[in-house]
Amino acid sequence: MAAPSKLVGETLGHYKILEQIGAGGMGVVYRARDNKLGREVALKVLPEDVAHDRERMGRFEREAQVLALLNHPNIAAIHGLEESTSARALVMELVEGQTLAERIAAGPLALEEALAIAKQIAEGLEYAHEKGIVHRDLKPANIKLTEEGNVKLLDFGLAKAWEKQLTASNPSMSPTLTLEGTRAGLILGTAAYMPPEQARGAVVDKRADIWAYGAVLYEMLTGKQPFAGATVTDTLASVLKTEPEWDELPSAMRQLVRRCLEKDVKQRLRDIGEARIALTDIPNISSQPVPRRVLLWKITTALALALILSLLSYWRWTRPVTQPLMRLSVDLPEFTVAGTSASAIASPDGTRIVYTGRGQDGKIRLYVRQLEQEQAAPLAGTEDAYGPFFSPDGQFVGFFADGKLKRISLQGGAPVELCDAPMLYGASWGEDGNIIAAFSVAGGLSRVPSSGGAAQPFTGLKQEKAEHTHRWPQVLPGANAVLFTANTTTVGFDGATLEVQLLRTGERKTLVRGGYYGRYLPSGHLLYVRQGTLFAAPLDLRRFELTGPATPIVGDVLGETSFTRSGTLVYVPGKAARKILMWLDSSGHGQPLRAPAAEYLWAPHLSPDGKRVAVTVLTEGNLDVWVYEWERDTMTRLTFTPGFDGFPVWSPDGKHIVFRSDRQGSPGNLYWMRADGGGEAVRLTESKDQQLPFSFSPDGKRLAFLELKPQENFDIWMLPLEEVESDHPKAGKPEPFLETPFSEWGPIISPDGRWVAYESDESGNNEVYVRRFSGPGGKWQISTDGGELGPRWTPSAARRNPVWSRTRQELFYRSRQGIMVVSYAGQGEVFAAGRPRLWAEKKDLGEFDIAPDGKRFAAIQPASTADQSGPTKAMVLLNFFDELRQRAPVGNR
């Protein structure tokens, strides 16, 4: 076979070879004239090892026949195969112009030019993918740009026909590597643009093209490859192990490029058509090709237009309101408050609302309501979920469930676990592909890649401010700063401030004192809640300073708010529900006690003689322990320290109460005090972690409690106590009772001191278990269909469950149907439990504790039917941004 240089001037079939115009791992390319049709074509002369290998040539011919069926303006056409005694060649459409690689060599592309090229590449790939054809070797060298601004993809699908690596010194031009193109364990594609699964030799599909597309986008916009190395081996190592420098991309393109360059193929953008659609939402994209000869004129005129657009933008944000505020209510019949706030969030494009709801089966899950449809649909795979938040493109929803932060596509598919998380107090998905979330009741924010990975600390508590928690973050536009709520207490907002954390400098700025649930709007306003009222104040996002006074906008806001790009606000209306104490019998009927309605939190706890009830009450942002003596109808307040005093537990003799408090700078440790309110509270534990008391052993010498380490799960501990009859008992060193990778809850010691009942999510569901209190022994699962009603790993959902009867060998617990009871026999070291049966049907049951006679329960229930049913509507305010401009003018931003 003739050497490539000697082919010029020869005739191959009816093609006259005129000149060599290119060379690469797949062969040498010539300009040739078709003597039959009088046109010029490109001839790719195949390497000798391919041309002389019958098996490989046969496969190549079959591939070429399929590729010849492609007919798209952005794909260079294949006319056929030609051979002679001197060479074998592929006849292709001749595309005049420079390659994208040559264009990038002159420097990064302007966003407008890059978007026009990217859109055409996506259109060509989408056409081929719909026909089941994958390029497999997409790179700038295989993309031609014509003088008219059109894009042509070259060498489409040819990589599949190549077998082994050919010599190449430049990794960006490394030849296709393969043994047999479609079998697992083989490598094909150019090293600098091949995805991790291809580098590992796994089977590839169209998502390999999507990865290469992302690499091409990155290189167009930055002028350099996202994964580069001195050798092919170094480049492949970079593909497998490193991340590109995302900050070098324009913020408008980061999310799309990151989605294309997900190393986990299951998390990658699944269809190139999604990229094409995403490009249409990016500003300044032209629907027409950008001729190179007019590009300079476009850049020049763009500078002149920039000033005009700035003036128009200023007028737009400050002009008088032209659209009146419109209020709509959207029915959400399944809506329920779950987790840490009432959430009904709007998608960025304003077409749908996602919220937490309870179905007919009693299970809590996420629901999706298309605004143009009357009914909402449950989102499969989101059982026990709460805290939903949208991705910037609106295609995914993040949420918390089963001790994990997860995400799910609204187009379908199973949820994807992102990281372990004990709970969720708000999360925000940034344009840079990172999620900022609050996972701890007492701690700072964390950062998690949206593709999944270990949570990393993002903010730290400021001890000089006595901060207790950071919650409800919002990643601000550009992903350069995060807005969040800092608080000096766990419950209540009297100590709340709105803070901004700057990413580049690490600086923090306080924007508002006494506000929470902060959100920055594209209208230039900071929105936040104070005592149930929504306020707005103009905010300069460049200096992170308020430029005007705060104005009350909407009253009776129950939780977080969300907004759309078009200027619509969505929120859940309502007030914190006031509750009452009541007796509940096995028929499900309740008899209210005469204690006043109040904001009772968590479970009530009956004294050993059943005559008093210890409760936690929230009053004006302060949590305190109160005791209600129901026979005398007397309500006595026991604690008066500002902050969090709550979750009371009676000692066995009824003379003392143990409770959780954040006094003395504690993050929430255990304290002991007299039940009649006399004397001072005595600190029992000193830990940097949050603790919750639950039950005493019958002799009062062991206290079962939970401890939560930041970013971890609840575990069960025991606190030894001596001199428990005195007002100043001696506490020993806490001892772990049950430490597992799972979350345990509600450790209740049996009246005979032999057993401990508790909940655990070790099976994937929240179930009730029993273990021996002392000494080694077995573990027995008691519940069969969940031992809890919805999400519970939050202080606002804390409750005592299960509870032991003091008169019979019976164990009670909550389920989705109501109160369940299980009879048992505890002989020796074996706990023999019967089948659970329904004791009282009460699906909307609040927190409860069993009376000493075992015949009724003290329960907390909503004070009215309206409170009990909860909010069932979301309020939608159209033209909300215009309303803000009128009521809280922004001025010059």
C-alpha cells in the first residue's frame, strides 16, 4: 500500500486525490474530486492494519453502512467506501473551515459564540442518538466550523470500528483505544474526552457522548481541557480522580457542564436533548449560527447595547407597578407539616408545586401538583420525606428521608442517596452543583456535592455570639455567598439573625436581627419572616447591605417561602397551632383537661401517681417546663431561664424532674430539679452534644437518654445516679447502651426493670424493638408495620414512643392507624411478644403517655378542628415582584 504522501495526484476509484488536509489516529484525510459528480469530497484513508484485517474491515464496512443513513445539517455525511490496490478510504462530505480545536487555540470563545456552537453540536448528537448511533470520539478536532457559522460533526461513530492504540504523543489527539467496540472491559475514545466508565473499559452508551460534550463545552469557554495530563496515562488518571476548576466557567453554564461531567454515569445528564433545552434558557443565545466574519461586529455592537440594556434594566426594576398583585389559593388536600417546617415549594419555572402530604395509607411522602391540573400526584420513592428543595434547573428535587439526604428526578426513576444526615433544617442547591444544608439541631451548615459524597463543614458557630444553630440556607446567585438563619436557641426565634457567608473571603455579615427563613429575590429584595409576618427590605447584593427599611408584606406565614423566576411567590398560610391536654380512651374519644390551650411541644409525661402532667410550653420564643395538676386544675411553671428548657421526665418517686436545657452555655444537657419548683436546677451531664432524657429504671439509679453527635445519629445511653432521693444527686459517667450506625429513639425501661423498648430505623423502616436492660441478650422486633407516624428525627417531632403499661404486661406504641398494643411474656432471658393489635384508632394522634391504671392516655391534641386538619392550601401571589417594587423601592442596585 502506498505511503500517505505518495497518494497525492493518484486516483482512488473515481476520486482524484488533490491534497492532504489532515491526519489523526483514524487515518489521513485528503481533499479529492469526484470525477463522476464533479464535486469535492474528503477521503479518509484507513490505516494499513485496518485495511488489511478482514475481520476489522468487515466490521468497519458494516458500521459505515449504518452511518451513511445519517442525514442532518450538523453531521458530515458519509458517501461510501472506496478501495484500490494502493489504499482503502472512507468517502465523506468535504467541510471547509477550521476545526473547533483550531478556534479554541486562539483563545476561549465568547459566551454567545460558544452557545451557538454548543446548540448545534447538541442538535447533531440528539439526531444520531435517536437513531441509536453514538459518536464515541467527540472532541474539538472532530468538530468543523464553516465560514457561515455552521457546525459539522466529523468521524461520527467510527471509533467503534478501531481496535488498538496507535502511537500518539499528544493526549488531546490520542487515538481511539479498543479491542472490540461494544464488549465490556475494552477502551475506546480519545483520552482527554472519554468518560470514567470508558477509561475503565466498561460498556459505553450515549452518556459517553454527553461526557465528551461537557468536556468540549468546558474547553470552549475556558480555553483549556477539563482533564489534562502530560501523557495519555496521566490524562486518564485525571479523568478518573480529579475535578475541573469549575470557577473558571461562566456561572450560567456551570450547572449544565457539571451535569455532563458527572463521573458516576448514573448521575450524569441522561439525554443530550436536555442540554439543548437548557441552552435555550441561558441569556444571549442565538438561534442562528454566528458567522465568523460578523463576530467582531457583534462584539462591538454588544458593548453599545450593554449600556442601553443597563438603562432598561434599571427602568424595569424601578418603574411604577404595571401589573397588580393577584392572589390565588391552590388546594393541597394531602398537605401536612412534616419535619422542621411547613414546605410547599414552587419550581423555578412556576409550573408546579412540591409539598409534603399524607396519603390515605397514613404515609407521608412528597406530592407534585402541576398548577394547570386539579389533582396532585405522589412522588414514588419519597415515603417519610420532608424538606424538599429544587435543583436550579427544576428537574430534580432534593429531600430528607430515612436518615439520608436524597434527590429524585421529576421525570421518573428511583431516589438517589447523596449522604448520611440525621435530620434536615433546610437545604439549597447552588448553581455550582453543590448543596448547602443544615443537618444538625445544634451546629453549622454543611456542603454536599449534588452528585453525592461525604458532607463537609461549611459554616462554624460563633461562640462569641452564643450561636446554637445555623439553618435554612439559600445559595445566592453566582454561588459566591450563602444566606442563612443563625439562632442562639434551638426552638423559637428571638435570638435569630440573618447572615451572609462569603465563599471567597470567608467573611460573614449580619443583615437582620430577629428575622428567619431569609430569601433573596431577583427583584433585589431580602424576604424574611418575623413572628409569622413576611417582611421585605431592599438588598444591595454587591455590598450585602440593606439599602432601605423593612416593610411588612404578608401576615400569617407558617413556614418557608419560595419564588419563581417570573416573580411569583408561594407560601403556606397559617399560624402555629395551639394545643390542649386531654384524656384519650380505647374508643378513640377524648375528654379535654381544663389546662389552658397553649403551644405544647413534645410528649406529656404523667407523674407516677397519675395526678400531674409535665409538659413543655413555648411562650414568646421561650421554652419552659410546666406542671399541670389536673385534679386541682393548677398550672405551675418550673423553669424561668431564657432559652430551651424542656422534655421533662419524672423520677420514680415523683419528687423530681429531669429535663433538657441549654442554660450555662450547654448545647442541651440534662438537669435535675424539684417537681414543686423549689430550689435550683442541678446539672447532671456535661457534654458538647445534645441530649434528651426518656425514662428511669424503677429504682431511679439509671436514666435512659439519647445523645446526638453532630452529623451522626441518635444513640441510647445510660446515666448512673446515686442519692436520688436528694435535691443534689451524684451523677456517674454516662455509659453507652446502644451505639449503632442507625438512629435509635425513645428508650423506655419497663416497670420491672428487665427490658428496654425503643425505636430504630435499622430495617429501613421505623420499628419498635425490645432488648434486655442489663447483661447480654437478644433483640426482638415488636411492631410489624412501622412504629412511628411520619418523620421523627427532629426536636419538633420528638415524642415518647413506645410506652409500657404499669398494670399489665402490655406495650403500647404509635402507628399510622393509631395506638397499637402488644401483650408479652418475659420469662428468663426471652421476651415473647404477641401479635400487635389496634387499641384505639386515631390516625391524627398527637403525643401521649399512659396513665398508671393502663386504661387511658394523656395526650396533646390540636385545640380546634381547624388546627387539627392543618393547612390544606398554598397561597400563590402573582406579580409579587412588582408589588415589592412599589412597597419597598429598591433604587440603584
